[in-house]
Amino acid sequence: MNKILFYGAAIALFASSCQQASESGNSIGPDSLAIKAINDSSLTQYLSAIAADSLEGRKPFTNGETKTINYLKREFEKLGLESGNGNSFFQEVPMVEIKSVPESKMVIKGKSGNLNLDYLTDFVAGSRRVQNEVSISNSPLVFAGYGIVAPEYGWNDYKNLDVKGKTVVVMINDPGFSDSTLFKGKNMTYYGRWTYKFEEASRQGAAGVLIIHDTEPAAYPWSVVRSGWSKSKLTLQSADNGMNRTVVEGWISLDKAKQLFQLAGQRDALFAAARKKDFKAVDLNATTSLVVKNNIKKSVTYNVLAKIPGDKKKDEAIIYSAHWDHLGVGEKIQGDSIYNGAVDNATGVASLFELASAFKKLPKKQERTILFISYTAEEQGLLGSEYYAKHPSFPLDKTVANINMDMMGIAGKTKDIVVYGFGQSELEDYAAESAKKQGRVVVPDPVPSSGLYYRSDHFNLAKVGVPSLFTGSGVDNVKNGREWGLKQVADFTKFRYHSPQDNFDAKTWDLSGIVEDVRLVFDMGYRLSNEDVYPKWKSGSEFKAIREKKK
């Protein structure tokens, strides 16, 4: 790997554009100390430490968390950063850890027979209610399509449906996955996320909710569901101890869902029917009962915050974020039980350090404050960022932008850089300008149905109006082309994502692509840090009105 060569064939173009930009004070040269601070040598050191077995998979509420957050604090201090949450590098996030285990198989009773489901193989289930034991008894099963209520799209799967005491069975993703004329087409909305399905079922008063897993629209295999639900899960502490949630929530495999339909005298055509606006929920003429035992622990976990104060506008902040947590120690796969989360998300945390080092080496201090946040419990449903959005260390109307890093690419340089949720904010225009300096282009998510814009921590900042950018490494690999790059993404998702096989390997990882991506978002942040303007949401973004109201 080449530590210095950053711009390849585009060096002349980049040097020229940097010279023009530097004259206006908004950029720096490609050979500056700041740019050189972002390199594969230091990345390797950080990755080796963050993805090490000694951190035990970095799960909140474990010894691995204590080791991880103390390591982050030490490294930020070494780089000369100040505490980002008042006088502390830590922000306490009160949470509840619940280890839910069904007491037995899930038995579904229908008029023509019964269906037995094995835990982890056919279904997973748990509860957010802070009770030692919860249960549903002879709860009627109702197929509620996508389980979506979206007035702006003229969609309501719960119309004229009373689900009190019932268990709803719903599909993953949203109608746009199968019909490009609906919702945002292949660009999944938040309505397609599993978190939304559970939230809406709770709002409707259902006793239980089961999401039908389907690999393509879910964007991950059943093994990811299994590994996540075989461990304890976290949720933010609430005044009502989670009593506003359904009694039971979980997933059911596609094969068992089809068997359930057959038991109810229905056919697979029911899936197609649910993809149309006029779909009406179907009573499956079956019931289920389940007892879930909960092992409960209340405690606090921590976001880690560090800052470089601005020279003239210290009260205005640009956030760089990356979650530090992963899945801890769990079910053994191929002889390994430590879920190290090297790509997800040691790469993002290491990139925070690279950015901090670059900003500290600027010849002239930036005008706005740069705030670095490493969130906890992203893997549990974006909980650390949800808490920060409600308890920010900088006022939200003074938070200029959020640039988030999660699962950086390890296959080398690319001709492009992906922007998830393309079309959301003017930050994309900043990214395009910085990419152009490198001879690269900004492109939309090649797999928009995965809904990644709604699956990482920037989403919670977006929900409160802060323009937020989530980039992913490109797929058009400089050496091997686009198809090869897409295959690397697919292989990671299939074989390593959320498994113990997501390990750091200095011999096989090509960090040159991460170096280039981090330099790109550094260039963006540097420009933003010396401007007076606040980037805006673009017309059509669901977050535009929120920001304008705050301003």
C-alpha cells in the first residue's frame, strides 16, 4: 500500500483545484501535513487496537465497553483534543439490557393443524417490557401487509383494523421495493425498517409483532437476525419501563411464514396482494401463545465526545461520527465467538482519529468547532445517537452538519464514492466538489433497497433537522472495475457482516480506499468549518421542514 500517493492519475487536476480553493481560504494542498496525517500506517495501528480480541467485541455493558471507551479517550487526548461533553469525554446513556429467551417452541394453532417453530432456526422473539416474564396466550394472528401507516403516500395497512390483543405478521421493507411507482421506489424509506415495524405495531396496540424475513428486501441473511437476537438486547430507559411497546416482538423465517399462510388456507399470492394500495389485512384464522423469560439489568453506557474548538465561531459545530460498539461475544461460528466488528465499525472509529489528527495539523485553526462523537449501542437500534439528539452538547440550531462514517471499504481505491439517501441535502454538493478534486464522482447507493440512510447514527441527527451525510466507499474499483467491487460488498454482507468473521487482516486489507475517503470528508469538513453558511436540506427531503422550523 502506498502511504503518500493519494490522488493517482488525478493529481494534476486536484493540485490545480486545491490551488484555486486555497486562494479563497477554503482548502489546503494535497501535500500538506494535514492531508499526510491521514494515511494507512496510522489506520493500521488504530484498526489493530479497536478490532482486537482483547476488546471482546465492544458490546455495551461489558468489560469490552470499559476497555474501548477508555482507549478512545486516551487516543483523543494524545491527539490534543478537548473533552466534548462539558468537562468530560463521556456522555452517560441510561439503558436497560434485556436477555429474552422464549420458554419453548412457538406453537401456532390453526383450524386444519398446528405449526411448530424452533427458536433461532424458525423464529426469534423478545420483549422491551422491563418485566421478568411476559406472555401472549391464544393471540389471534393477522397478516397486516407491510405494517405501514404513511399518509403522505396514501398507505395504511391498519385501516379499520383493531389489533388489540392480536399478533400482527408483517413484511420487511416497503412497497417501493417491488413497485417503483410507490413510495420512493427502490430507495427504501424509514417505513421499511424493522424498527419502524415494531414501533407502529406498538402504536396500534398490538400484543405481538412478527416480521417476515426475506433476504433480498431485508438486505441481509437470516444468520444476521439469528446472531443479533441470540444475545441480550439494549433499549433506552423510559419512565414507563417499556410498557408502551408490544408484549412480544420478533421475526419469523420466510419458509415458516409460507407454511402459516397455507395453514390459514392462503397462498403465496397474499404477498403480491399486500403490495397494492387497496390491500386489506387478512385474519389468518390461527393463534399463537408464547412465554418469554427476561433477565434484566439497568445501567449506563457511554458516548465518547471530543472536540477541537473553533477559532472564531466556537459555538457552531460540525460533527464527525462513528459508532464504537459491536455485538460482543456470542454464538460460535467457524470456531470463533468474538464479534470483533472490524469493518463494522472499527473502520469508522479509526477514521475519527485520522480526521482529528489532520485537523490538529492545520497551519491555521479552523473557525468552527469540530466535534467528534463515537456513539454507543448503534447495533441495538441507533440508541446512543438517539440519546445524543435529545441531549446534545451543542445546540441543534448551532450544529452545522453531521458527517457519519460506518463500514468503510477495504478493497482499495475507487473511481466513485457512494452517498446513501442520495438527494437529501446540500452536503452532497460539498462531497461532489471534494470528490472532483480527487478525480472521482459521487454516486447514489447501488443497492438503495437496503435503506442504509436509515440504518446508521446520522439518521437520529437528521430526524431533528441537522443536515447529515452518510457516505460509503465506492464500488467502481480502480484496479478491478465496478462488477468486482459490487461482488466484494455482496460477499461481505453474506459471509462476514455481523459475524465473528468480521476481523481485521493487515495482510489482505487494502486501506488505500479508506485513506482516500477520509481525505475527502476531511476536505468537506475543512471547507464547512471556515464558512458562514449552513447547508440546507434539499426540496423533497422529509427533514427539510424540521430544520426550517428550528431556524
